[in-house]
Amino acid sequence: MSGKIEEMTFEQAYAELEETVRKLEMGGLDLEESLALFKRGQALAAYCNAQLDQAELKVRQLAPQGVVPFEPETGGER
């Protein structure tokens, strides 16, 4: 993909982030390419987190007072 991150949808950014992680985990890259991928991955992760924060804020604003629309997962405990 490698476009402007701020023009991506959440889904596009997340897919590129997954691909970036896959490439870094495979290894075999030179140092410069690894650093460039890492930097891009950091920016993609920050963008995705910001998008999720905005979505959560919108949901909370739309939910009736006192109603919690969802709770973050706690690692499988129920």
C-alpha cells in the first residue's frame, strides 16, 4: 500500500500494519529497510489507535448515560 496514512481507512492501515509486522518477523531485511518498516509500523499503529479511540468516544457519546456499550477484554476471564 504505502500511501499517506491519514488518507487510509482503519481497515487499510491495519492490513498494512499486519503485513509490516509479518515482513519484520520473517527477517532477512537489511538494517535500513528494517528501520523504515519499523518506523512505518509505528506510525500505522498510532493511527489505528487514534481511530479506535475516536470510535470509542463516539459510541460513548451516543450511548445513554450510565450504559456501558462494551468493556475491554481482560485476557479471557469471564
